[in-house]
Amino acid sequence: MTDSHPLPPLPDASAQRNVWLLVAAQSLGAAAPPILISLGGLVGQMLSGSAALATLPVSLYHLGLALSTIPAALLMRRLGRRPAYGLGALLGMASGLIAALAVVQGSFAAFCLGTALAGFYGACVQNYRFAASDAVAPAQRPQAISRIMVGGLIAAVIGPQLVIWTRDAWPAAPFAGSFIGQAGLALLALPLLALLRMPAPQAGPSSGPARPLAAIARTPRFIVAATAGVVSYGLMSFLMTAAPMAMVGCGFTVGEAALGIQWHVLAMFAPSFFTGRLIARWGKATVTALGLALIGASGLMALAGLELQHFWGSLVLLGVGWNFGFIGATAMVTETYSASERAKVQALNDFLIFGTVAVASFGSGHLLGVSGWDAINAFMLPVVGATLLMLGGHAWRERMRAAGPASALR
């Protein structure tokens, strides 16, 4: 309790080396989405000349990420994580260069292609947390996942700063320099990924036969873990996308809205320094439930009023809630599969999560315009409540299982 280090050291030196390489790669790779999200709407409207099409490039990025999760996992299983991650970084470079060229040439279609292509790199970056958890002993998995998420905190600083430094670097083509910078970050990630020494992609004979994916997806443990991850990430994305538009609609400046999002992003990743320790002390399900409760509290804060402190307070609670809910749910998912099943289960989990995020990205602006900010926050409260009840039922069943005779693990 008196240890001043926020995250205890991992026991194996090679595993620790892999985790820190992945943290560094995450810091670079996770900087791409803030660039795409912050500029995608502006550039989309500039190139398309239509407010209705402005957010299409950002939505295509989320859709590309969701559709890439399963192909990326299959590639990792066949070739190993290091080659697949390297290919992802190469496509990340290509996507940035295509987007920059599209800005120079004034092509909206090419810009959409560039943002969609970035989705494969995003799918690989999202998989880093599973790579870290697979590289360490089971007891160390929550800490390893938390460390990867710390890389997201660094990325949250790198991405917006890169936009500020490079947005006017090419005067004849506004924002093209930022997408060249995005390609440069992916280039810097390549040597880090090349240094990874990950476990073999195929499981050994001791892992036992792999169950069909449909059978795993029907198990209560997977259903609860995946649902918690989907709800935590989906609601966060939905509300984060709508909040700046709601703030501007209430008369606040774009700068005030941007500052609220900055605090939100910091709140998303800063708790990663101690989330793993909380999971080790309280358990995965408890921390996940705490995260969902904080997401619910963010909705109540938003419903309490339309002053600046209500928006900013809601966004901070939403960020912390996402951190606890998403990391806790990810740690729960790692208990649902054997070594021979990990690739397909991880891919299914991320497909469900980021497919939901893609839908939320497409629909948040429209629902805000039709129903309003209060209705959005009121809608999410029963979703959170139902998920908390599901987690509570799962925890009760696990306690009964532990108290009774030994039975099947799943």
C-alpha cells in the first residue's frame, strides 16, 4: 500500500520489454484517431462542400476499424503479431499520405479512402492491449493492459499537438501537413514493432482443442464481458461525439468545447496508472461496474443543467468511467478463452465493440438534432442500468459456483 510506483513491475524481463515496446507503439499509433477525428469533419466539409457529408470520413474510419478486426486477427494467427502489426503501420503510413494527397488535389473520395484505410492500422493498435496481456502471467494481465492504455494518454497529447504544429505547414493545402505528420508517426512505430518478440501465434498441444466461436460467444462469461465492453466504449463514443455539437448549440465557443474534449481525453487515459492496481484489489467485475456507474453519473450530471460546468463535469466522469469499464471488460474477456482460441475471440470482441462505435459515430449527430442533448443522456441511463444488473447476476453466479462443487469453467 505504501509503494509509490503506480504500476508494479512485471516479473519476466522479456515480457516487460514487450509491454513497454507496445506502450511506445501505442503512443504513436493511438495518436492517429485524434488527428482524424479533429480534422476529418473540417476537411470533409471543405472537400465535399456539404455539411451532411462532413462527418462521413470519420465514420468511415470507425467502420474500417470494425471491419478490419477479424481480418487482422486472422493475419496475426497465420503470420504472428509482429508481421501483422508491421503491415498495419505501413497501411497507417499509406493512409496518411493518401489523405494528404487528397487535400492537395481537392478529392473528397480519395480523402474518404485514406480515412477508411486507417481503420486497419487502428484495428492493429487496438489489439496491442491483448498482445500485452498474452505476453505476461495471468495475474499480471490487468496491469499490462493498464500500461498499454497509458500509451493512449501520451497519444492524446501527441495527436492534437501535431495538428497544431503542422496544420499550416503547407499553405496552399490547409491540414495536408497534419496527415503527413500522421504518416510520420506510423513510420516511427515500425522499428518499435520490429523489436517485439511475441509468443508463437499457434497454441501448443497442451492448450486443448479449440471450441467453435459460436459456442464461446454463447457462454455467460463472454456475453457479460463483451456487453460491458460494448456499452462502455459505445456510450463513450456516442456522447463524446455529440457533446461538442451540443455545447456550441447552447452558445459556448468552439474553444470551450475543445477544452472540454481535451479534459475528457485526459480523464479517459490518466486513470490507467492505477486501474490495474484497483482490479488486482477489487476484482475485474467490480471495477467494470464502477466504470459503468460513472458513465451513468455523467448522464445525470449532463441532465442537471446546461452550464459549462455541467458539460465539462459530465465529460470528465464519462472519461474515467470509460477507462474503468473498458479495461475491466478487456480483462474479463481474457478469462473466456484458451490459448488456442484467443485470436478469434479477441477479434469477435473488438468487432462487436468497434462495430457499435461505428454505428454510434454515424448516428450521434442525427439523434442530437432530432431528440436533443437531454434525450441522449436520458436514453443511456437504462442501458447502463441493464448492464449493471447483468454484471451483478454474473458476480452472483460466480460466487455460487465457487461455493459449490467443482464444475465446468464456462
